[in-house]
Amino acid sequence: MSGDHFCRLSVIYLPIKIKQEMNIPVIKTCSIVFAASLFMIMNCSKKSEQPLPSLITTAHLDHLYEQVTIQDTEMGIIHIYSNYPDYQWVDASGEGIACVDDVARAAIFYLELYKQTNKPEYELKMKNMIKFLKYMQADNGWFYNFIEKDYSINRTHKNSTALPTWWTWRALWAISEVALFFKDKDYSYVQSLQTCMAKSVQSLLNQKPNSMNLKRNSGFDLPTWLPYETGADQAAILILFLVNYYQITKDQSLLLYLKDLCNGILKMQQGDVQNFPYSVFLSWENNWHGWGNMQSYALLYAYPVLQDQNVLSAALAEIDHFYTYLYQQNFLADFSIQRENGKIIILTSHAFPQIAYILTPMVWACLQAGQISRNTRYDIQAAELARWFFGANPGKKQMYDPHTGRCCDGIESIEKINENSGAESTIEALLTLNRIEQNPIARKHLAEYINTVSEH
């Protein structure tokens, strides 16, 4: 899923509960050993309580990573696909061997590990991948997405052209995350990154819509000033970049655009505490899809800069109500809706496929909500959502293996699991679980769940 689909709840809290325990089989021997180790540690005397074993294993992502030399410069790439049972590299047919979409997210993950450990190998990989992202920038400020086997840039495929779309926003987000971290540590390095970002910002401001008109679609009044008019999903990633860029440059001209994007996302919110779809942020037009739906997280990330109570309340509303609904439905892949006679009806709905990329936005949003509100129920909610990786899903299958670092590519039906483990699934699982591990409450609750599963 490397090109990322080029097309296209201050409210009452609804606590998340599992109404009945699932009888979830543990798939692999190594999983049993891991769960057993959790059980032993968690039952130690409280006087000598030891840290929980980490769920984070970079082995598979390290396997997907390759250091290459392009135009006499060492860079880092992430191979796109890796298929069961041998998990060797597999190219994306017609697209290439690596893409900005995956490299950007991997760079963010390795940056987070570097922040936590200060290990030079993480810094090296992260910086090598930033070099790749810079290499993929076009003269217009946007980014190409794929490279071919000979490391030439694929400039023609619809999922690779230099456009203001998914891969460009991800590249800018990753570069800005790195620049923000090194802002007071390495002036010359940050300046080189700022030059890259400034080119994109200029293009971004040049193409910014001049008006904030609404349009009618399926009975809803929707914004027209987000990417592709109503692309709230894409706007969310763009917001993450703009918040970082503002923190680096203090460029006041960006604040208004940042506010406009956030207000556009608020216009995409539908339903309320009692009525479907329970304060969801639509992804695009009249559709919601689980993958990449980072609207709540982006709004919460922007809140400390904007200090807009409407932004905070809207994000918490989706987390409190729609996330709860989604969890009680055992998750969904997508749906489309329409308003008729004041009532919202479902036009289409699909439970599958379910992928790791559905979980990351929700878990990150819950943890961010907990940090802002200082309410631990959001930390617990994040852990409950992350159970998906360990069997609390429609397939009742452990999707992530802490010993190999592999994550299955998806649940295609109750009976069918895609056991391949490509870059996106691997990186999204690691991004999700690493954030869980940085939160003691979330980490403890997820560990307790894994321990319970191991006893069945």
C-alpha cells in the first residue's frame, strides 16, 4: 500500500469495554514465550518490580532498510513489500523498489528511537533517509514518490508524480520532525533542511485557495480549501508539518493558513454523542476510511500553538464517541454517508480490509489527548485500541510479532489474514507500539491484556 490510494466525540465520555473476552489462540511459539515472560515479570514482588519487556523489535524494518549510493551520496531506502513465508524484498510492480511514503514514516520512527536511546545507528539511518527525501524533491517544491531498481526517479506513475499530495506531505512532515529536533543542536544541518522546506512552503502558499466557500455534497456542507477541496485526511498531515515549521521559523504568515486548515477539518465533522456517525471527521467528500485518518491527532498537535478551544473540543469528541463506536464494531475499513431529511444514513460500509495504518492515528490521538487533558482514561483507551495487534480483532489473530518486528499486512476477512509484512504495516505497528511504550499507563494496560491472552 505504498502509493496510498491516490484517489480518493467537552462531551460525555463513553467508556470502552470488551463485552466478552475473546478466546484468542496464540499463533507462534515465540509469542507464547514472550507472553510467559510478561506473566513472570508482572507477578514479581512489587518491592522488586522490574520493567516490562519491550514490544519494539527493529529486526524486520532493519531488513527492509538498505543503504544505497545515489549520485555519489549515501542514502537510506526502505523496500516496499516483503512476502510470506521468506519475507524477502518484493518490488511494487510498475512503481519501483522504494518510495517516499514509507521512507518518511521510517525516518520518523528511527528519529523517535534516537531520541529515546541516543544510539548512533538510529541517527545514521534517519539521516540517510532524510537525504533520500531531499533527493526526491522536484523543482516545483513537491516530491516524487518512487525510485526504480537503477535508483532513477519514477516521474510518470500516477502514484509518483510531484504533486501536493500524500507523499509530499509525509516527506515534509518527516523533514520537519528532524529539523525541529536538531534546531538547537546542529545549525548548519537544520539550515539545509530549512532550504528544502522553504521551497515547498512557497509553492504551498502560491496554490493556497483564496476563498473559504462551502459546497453541497450528499446533503452536507463541506469545505473547499483543504487538499483536493475536502481532503481532511491529507490536511491532517500537512498540519503536522506546518506546526513544526512554525516552531522552527516562527513564520507568522503560516498561522492563518494553519487555522484555516484546522477550521476546514472541523467542517468535516458529522454526527454527535447520540447520533451516528458520532462526531467523526470524514476523510474526503462524504467518505470515511480508517487508514491515515489523523485528523484528531493533528488538531491536538496544533492546539498548543493555536490555543483554540473549538479545535480541542472537536478532537476530543471524535475520540470519546466515534473511536468508542468503532471499537465496539470490532473496527471498520470505510463507509460513506448521506444526509436525508435531517438524518444521516449509511450508503456503503466495509469491515475489511483492516490494516495497521488504521490503528496508528487513533492510538496517537488518544495519547495526545491524555497528555493535554491529563486524564489517564485516554491512555487506557490507547492501550485498548492497540490490542488489535495482539488478537482483539475480527480475525482473532496476533498481527504483530515482538520477536521479529513483523506485522501482518492486514485482515482481509474473518477467515483470511494477509501474512505478508511490507514496509507500511511494519512501520505503522512500530510507530503505534513505540508510542504506547513511552506511556507507563498505556504500556501496563496493554501488557496486562497480553498476559491475559497467554493464559487462555
